[in-house]
Amino acid sequence: MEAHRLRAPSTDGALLAEPPLDGSADLFASNRDRLDHWEYDFQGRPASRLRPYVRAQALERARTFLADAGADAPLPSSGPDDAPPRLVGPGHQPGRFHPGGWVKNFAAARIARQVGAAALNLIVDNDIPKSAALKVPRDLGGDLRIERVPFDEWAGEVPYEDLSVQDEALFESFAGRARETLGGAIDDPVLDEFWPKAVGLRDRTSKLGLRFALARHGVEASLGVRNAEVPLSVLCETEGFLWFASHLLAHLPRFQDVHNDALRRYRALYHIRSRHHPVPALGRQDDWLEAPFWVWRATEPRRRPLLVRQLRRTMQLRIGGEDEPLAEIPLAPDREACCAVEQLLTLPERGVRLRTRALTTTMFARYLLGDLFLHGIGGAKYDELGDAVSGRFFGIEPPGYMTLSMTLWLGLDSDASAPARLAAAARELRDLTYNPDRHLADPAEPVAARWIEAKHRAVAAPAETEGEKLERFRSIRRCNEALQPFVADRRAAVEAERQALLASVHRNGVARSREYASVLHSRRKLRRALEHAIPGLKLAGG
């Protein structure tokens, strides 16, 4: 494992693509060819059979999901070899995505067309929203401030898949309140198209995450991009996923060892002291081992670690924090997983959610679901660790992924020259302190001239011994202090300029943030930026 630094682009409209987008077809082909020849046993189901099965199930679930939502995404039924189509795609939680993350969906569509695959976006709905408000800038007479505009009441740490809209009236009124806060700064925010779609889904679903995901999908469709979509929660209840999960559970002691050793190395490499970053170590409670999955009950939607106890020929599963086992399944390192998978398929009927955690989400997506995964910067940092874990556990070089992120500013007024002028003002203030004589007229006033002459003598004084150095320093300082009244007016003017520039730099920081939600951005500007950043991308609705 080597240190790898990723930096978001600092200029408006710039794209980070690693590797470059023109290498995506080669990376896709390399992953496809390597994984097609991957001979690996998932507890009785070889990877060569499991991979197309997982793709087929994912596309079938995506068709059903989009059809039930009344969304448009024509998907091919098979690829050129009559197998399920190859998949390219990103994954993202459904809420508050910014253009830096949204760019992955458009790049996936372009790459998929280029390589003859289908683009599939994973709606990571087992994530937890961080708030029920969006940050919106407000101009207060030239002072730009960020306000938090709520779109719903906060319901606590509930995963998106179980989180319903709490206050429909508050949700419906959000667009108007956000526009009022923007004060007309953005003529055509995506909000005008997105929010009516999200509100209009009220009769189809109460789930906040699905409203956001389907509204975003609708905006993409209006731009000519019709990727497949499927919630991760849906995939986690498929047979193909449960073969993957069963294999990790059957070999959990080895997985834990590999995971925790890779985590120690990662933290040492990046000098991380936190026990929770980037992920916690997998723990142990007596003879119960913590698995790399979340589990919770629909009646108590709070994510808990899945705990596993291996018996002689069976395995007990328990929700962290509960005393009684949740299930006992016929699974051991040397047993096929077919019967265990059959039992795990019944968990949803009992209102039990078995879901991936961060590393196992992309592990499943990259090894079994698709042939090219698109990460953002945060996901790529996670998967440095993920690669160290999966490469050792599966005994194969991890399939490559792309890292994409775009910086896009809202287009609010800002002062590009302010940082340089602020630095110049700071330098001048320092020079007024230590070299006031440089800022006086020539010839200087008689009193000032005498102090200038005294300073010249002090500078020329010998400084061989420590005592001489100290005396020279004190003499120069006395002269500089004596000259301060003669530059006071200039100092006051520069300080006033510095304060104004500080306000401008602060405004720049607010105006040029790349973290504003995509719905606040200008639709026209966003469209142009995407077409410019992704070669060959042509969007509709110009």
C-alpha cells in the first residue's frame, strides 16, 4: 500500500479524472478480461457463474424499480454474447449530491455507450442522511452568508431506505424558501425542475431517498441520460448478493485478520490516530465476531453491526446490542452456501435488513456486479483500504476503478484578484513595521531624517559578538518604532484595505464552494460544464 493523494480541482468547471477519461475503455476491457477468467469459489458457486447471475438479477430489479416508479430507462436484455449486459456505473447516497458527485452519472452514460455496456447507478440507500436541510447562500448587502434551509424535520439517524418524509408541507415549500434565500442570484436553478418532481412522487412513495433519487433520474432523462437505477437495499436481498455475503461470513476469521491488518497499515501510512477513520476495526465479543455488514429491524431502523458465531456445522447470526441470535444458518468454511442463502432470503419477510458497509458495497460492485466502477474522491480513499483487503482475501489484483470529481461554482459574484491583493497588503503592513524608512518621502521631515540616519548607522554597526548583535537589533527596533508616526496614515489606509479584502476573500469562499447541492446550480451552466468536462457527451435540452 502506497500513499495516494487526491485533490479536488480548484477552478470552476475543472474535472479530476484518474485515470484520464480517454483511458476508460482500456480499463473496462482489462477488468472484464481479468474477471472473466477469475476462478474463485463462492461456497459452491464459481465466480464465472456468479458474475453474470448477479448482473442479470441487478438489471431485472432495476427494470422493475424504474417501471414501478414510472421512470424511463430502456435497458438491453442481453449483451453481444447473449449474456446479461456488462455494467458500468457509480454509486451514491440519494441525498444532497453536488456536481462533483453527479458528474459520475453522466460519465458512466458516456463510457457505457463507448464500450457497449449498460450504465447502472447504485442508490446507496443504507446510508444515513447527515441533516434535513441544505446550505443556501444569501447576499446581505454584499456580505454573502450561508443559511441552512430545512426541507424536512430531522428524524434522527435513520437509513434512507426506512426514512419517510416527516413534514409534507415543509417538504413541498422548500423550493420557494430556497429561491427566496438565493434572492434571484441563479436564474434557472435545477431546483425548478427537480423539486416539483420530488413533490409529485408523494403518491408513489413516502421515502425521502427514493423521491430524491427518482427526481434526479428525471432531470437526467430530460438531459438525454437514461441510466439504469437500483437501490442497494434491493440488491442486498437478491440471491446473487447473498452468495457473496455467505462466503465472507463462512471465512469471517480470515476476513477479519486481513481487514484489521490492512487497516493498521493504512492508518500508519497516513498517520491516522482515530480509531474510527476511515472505518473502525472489526471487533470480537467473546466467541462472536463482527462481520462487515449492517443489520437492523424495520421496526427499529438503526444500523447495528452483524455478529457471527461459528458452530461445528452451522453459524449463528445476531444483531449487535441484542442478546438472542437472529438466525442459525447451515454454513461453515467447507460447506456450500445454497441452504444458507435460502434461509437468508427469508430475512426481509421477518422485517430484517442485512446490508453492506462501505468497503463491502464496492467490493460486491467491483468484483461481481460490474466491470468498471466510478468513484468520487471520498470513495476512492476508502477503496485504497478496500483494495488492500479484497486483494489479499480473494487472491487477485483488484479490478481498477476510475476516480471522478468536478468543481463547479454557483456563479455568484466574487473577486478573483482579492487573494493576491490581500497578500500584498499583508506584505506592505509588515514592511511598514520593519522598514518604515522605505515609505517616507525623500527628503524626509527633519525629525524623521534623523531617525533614518540613526537606523543606517545601526544597520552598519558591527555584529560580531552576541552582545553586539543584541545591541544592533535593539537600535534598529528603536528607530523603526520612532518612525511609526510618520507612516501612520499609510498604515491606516492599508489596514482599511486589508479589512475590505478579508471580506472579499470570505465572500469568495462562500461564492466558490464546490459543496452546494446540485439543485441550486444553474441548469444551463451545469449542462455546459458537463459537456466540456466529458469528451463526446452531448446532452439534450440546450
